[in-house]
Amino acid sequence: MMWAVSTPKLSRLLSKKRACALRLITWNINSVRLRLDLVAHLVKETAPDVLCLQETKVIDDLFPSAALAEMGFTHQHFYGIKGYNGVAILSKRPFTATKRLDWVGRTDGRHIAVELKLKNKPAIEVHNIYVPAGGDEPNPETNEKFAHKLAFLTELTRWFGDKKNHTQPLVLVGDLNIAPLQTDVWSHKQLLKVVSHTPIEIDHLEALRQTANFVDAVRHIIPVEEQLYSWWSYRSRDWKTNNRGRRLDHVWVTPQLSENIHAAQILSDARDWIRPSDHVPVIVDLKE
DNA sequence: ATGGTTGAGAATCAA
């Protein structure tokens, strides 16, 4: 087994998982087959109960189910298309339900959900979402990809809005491809017209958040004053020195779960792993 | 203002 990484201090840096906690990780992995060894490393170091991946980039027939089951994820729900996108929810705990959701008339592997039981709580529904990146130009009139991104968020907002009267606790994670806060980007001013940090996207994301009064679990733990990123472009000579990151990956929970948020961390070390994804894992522990 | 890199999978497309 080739361990791609040796960061011996990693486990020491991680806050310890409580015995009675559900550890949830979201990670845009940018090809699950190419980075199976990194998944194994992550799992060994952090022991997540539920691992949500985006950009698996593999059709279901070729999904590496057996290897992931060997890592302890005997419960798996995934949906991938050829070449790009693709989402997976890997779990050590059984699901009580699974579903796939499709938006803007496409079946393009961007949203799946599972239901699972927490101790002493009603079953929670975990949504794993990969929001379209949106292309380069932040104008829906001229850029079809940006129009798609906004339409995707609008449809999600309508759907979660319709669920509003339900009392089921929800967790929404994924690569939302939007960095909402000023401290979620390396330069608020320089990114105001850059897709991922434009006001119109942030408004759309905020509308989605408000449908179920979702709480940003990471910012619930880490103060908004603190610069925080989960993605650094491959197109940077030295990501660490330039540190031109953005926080595109999120974990949200509905209010009845917010008091259960025990810890949250962004594993920026992972950006230095061998052949890294451009995104790093985001970890949230929920007390049970 | 521009260019810079990576992955899938076979010429570009997506990010």
C-alpha cells in the first residue's frame, strides 16, 4: 500500500472526536478513483462516520464500492455520470432512506440525500450537493453556466422551502461553489466580480439558507473574523504562500441540530497531500 | 489584463 502522505502531526492537530458524536466530512475529491489512497488516509486519520464526496467523476458501474467498504463504509449511496460531476455518501451507519434529486432539467450527478438515525433524535436527512461552478463571466444573460448556477439554487430554494413545514432535522453539505462572507475569500474587493463571490450568488445562497433557517456549522464554531478557505486553485505556483483561497465547501444544519455542533474544522493540510484535490475536507462533529 | 493547472478520456470540456 502506497501511503501518499506523511503528516504525522495531523491527528494531533485534529480535535478529538467525542465518543458520542457523529463525525461528518464533506470533500470535493476531484476523482474518487484517482485519490482512493487519499480517502484511505483521511479515514485512518479522522475516522468519519459519514463521508460526502463531490466530483467523484465516475459512472456508478465503475464506482470503487469494494475498496470503500473495506475502509468501513458498508453503506453507500452514489450517483455519477461520465467524465465529470458525481456525488457519493459513504457511511458506517445504515441509511433508512436514500434519494437522488435532479435540477434544471438535468440528471447530472449533483445532488443525493440519505436519511439516517441519530441516538435520541428523529432521523436526520443528509443532503450532499455539488452546485454548478458557473463559468467565468458573472452574467446570466451571456453566460449559460452562470444562468444554470442561479437556476439550480433557485430550484433548490423552492424545494427546501416546500419542506419548511416538516420538522425533520436536516444537514446540507457540499461544494456550494460560493464563498459568502468577506472572510471566506482572500480579497473581498478583488473577488466581487469573480464568480463564487458575486453579490447575486451570495443572495441566492442566502435565500437557500433561509428556507430552513440553516446554521453554518463551521462559522458556528470558527468566528467570522477569521479568514477561512476550503479551496485553493491548482493554477497557483505556491498555494500556501499566496494563500488565495476561498471557502466554497459548507456544512449547514437546521436549528434543532445547532446545539449539537460540537466541533468544526477545515483540513487545510490536505492541500499538501501528494496529488491533492484542489478542495480540502471540511469536518463537523455532531453530539448525539 | 492575463495566465496559470488538473482530470476524464481521447478532442476538448469542465473547473
